[in-house]
Amino acid sequence: MTLLGLDADQLLSTTRAVRKRLDLERPVPDELIRECVAMALQAPSGSNVVTMRFVVVRDEAKRQAVGQVYREVYAGYKASPYYPGRSTGDADRDRVQGRVASSADFLGDHMGDAPVLVLGCTAGPDRASAEAGLGNILPGMWSFMLAARARGLGTAWTSMHRARERDVAEILGIPYETVAQAVLTPLAYTKGTTFHPAERPDPNSVIHWDSW
């Protein structure tokens, strides 16, 4: 696979949550998914014990079932005070947040339409151990997303489905008592490969030197 010509800083600063620009029609080869998982496995893992697990969902019926769960959870989020589309009275911020809300709404409606869904999980001998290992899968999933971006694929980090984690586990045969789900992402080629850094605070506004 030919990688996009991105240096490290470009890769880190342009790996965005992709929703409306996901190509929902183009299949993603299994080999690309394996390559992304291989990169994810290079991420830090506590005590060098690999508890990361990746559930890759290609079956359409299962994707749609997971998508329906996500759609229902998202509907509750959309009705909550935390929904980014709610007016704040600040016209500039509302304009930006309106775009965020529109993008999130699209994924709420189309999660199950992505050609692939990937769930990042951790495994353990029991539920408590699995949940204690979530710190392993989080850097692993970010590495997965960076690897996907380098290959012209888009992802969007979500964890909203965890409100119905048991339901998703039942759909996919995930053993709930020994495997904890952390992240759900669509995976698809992107429509175009040019993405730009997001507007973020100046580093000096969030750094506390030597003490708080």
C-alpha cells in the first residue's frame, strides 16, 4: 500500500474525526485493516502485556444492528444539554458548533452504513481486569487511526455506544464478562485526502510549568 506523503507532524495534526467525507460505497481491503492493527499493536501496553483486541465488523446485518444501537443512544445525546448544536448566544461559536453538530448528526444516522466498523477492546480474566486494561487500548486505537489516515482511510473516535455495551456485545458475540469495549469507529476511504489542523488553544494557555 502506498502511504500518503505526510510527515509526522502533518499526520498528527490532520488526523481528524471524519464523518461526512467517509466513502460509504467503497470497500476496505482486509489487508489494510491488518496493517493498521499491526501499527496499533506497537503502542504502549502496561507491563508489556497486550490486552488489546479489535473487533472488525464487515457483515452488513451486524453493522446495521450496531448502527441502530448507536442511533438510539445518539438520539438521547441530541436531546441532552451537552449536544453541541444548542445555541449559546455566541454567534461565532454557534457557527462552529453547528458544523460539529451537523457532522455528528450524520454519523448518528449512518454509523451502520460504513463499510467497516472497528471496536477497540481490552480482554482480561474478569470484567474488572478487562476494564482496568482500558489504558492499553486507548493509545492503540489512536495509533490505529493514525495508520488509517496514512493509508487514505477515515475514522471517528466514539464511545457513546458504551451506554448500551451489553447490547453491542450480544450482537457481536463479545464476552461481556471478560472483554471491555472502549472505542467504536467507522472505517472507510475518505472523499479526498486533504485535511487541515483544527483550531486549538495556544499551548501557553494550557501548560502549567513545574506546578499548577
